[in-house]
Amino acid sequence: MTPKIFKLHLHKLQNCPFISTLRYYFGNRRSETLFNRFILSFTSLNSHLFQHNLVPDPSCDCGLTSETPEHYFLACPRYNQQRIKLIGHLSQIQDLVNLPFKQIRNCYNKLLTYIIDNPKTASPAAQHIQVYIEESKRFEVT
Ligand SMILES: [Zn+2]
């Protein structure tokens, strides 16, 4: 996918009322952008790139499995330190503790759905996820 096609894709999404109300104004612009790409399922993780025929293999560099968002956030051994910190922060957020699903560490999709559905009350969680993304350095351009 070229940058031009990507911009067209985003432009179409901006016309969608659901997406246009979904904005997070905290953190720096780069981490905010990366976070919103997760919401759009449009990151540069190998699983997403593979879906768009941009890489030949969806595998993670750790060699364990496909580099999906779930693997990136919940299982990849390359980010264990960042994950411990993230889970520690998320487990202190009262809104999340009171949710029907208590196993946040095993429910990436539910957590993300909660953040999307409750952008104001879930912003502390979104901030910690942005920190995770930033500190993992997975999306740094070398
Ligand atoms: Zn991995």
C-alpha cells in the first residue's frame, strides 16, 4: 500500500461518524498516531503488513508466532519488561478493575473495545498503552 492509498483509506474513515469522534489528545503526536493505528487495525506489525501483501511472512522476530496485536501486547518475550509495567498500571485503574472481565492481561481485544467505547473514562488506560508502544521501540524508524 502506498502512502497515497493509505491517506485515501484514512480519509474515507474520517467520514465515518464513529471514527471521527474517536480522538485522543495526549502524549506526543507520534505515540498518539501509533495508538490510533491499533484501533484501526492498521499498524506496521508483520501480521497487518502481511494482510496487505507488504511482507512475505507475518512472523514475529522472536520466532514464536505471527506478530499480531495480541502477540505484541500480551505475549512477545521481547517486551516483557514493558508489559509488566503496563499491566501494573492497568490493574490500578479502578474503571478496569470493575469491568466484568478481570483478566485484562488476557483480553487485549476487550480492553481495546472498552477504550474505543469509553474514550473519556478509558483515557488513562489508553495513555499507558501509548507508553507501552513508545517504550517497546517496536515502531521506531531505523
Ligand atoms: Zn514476538
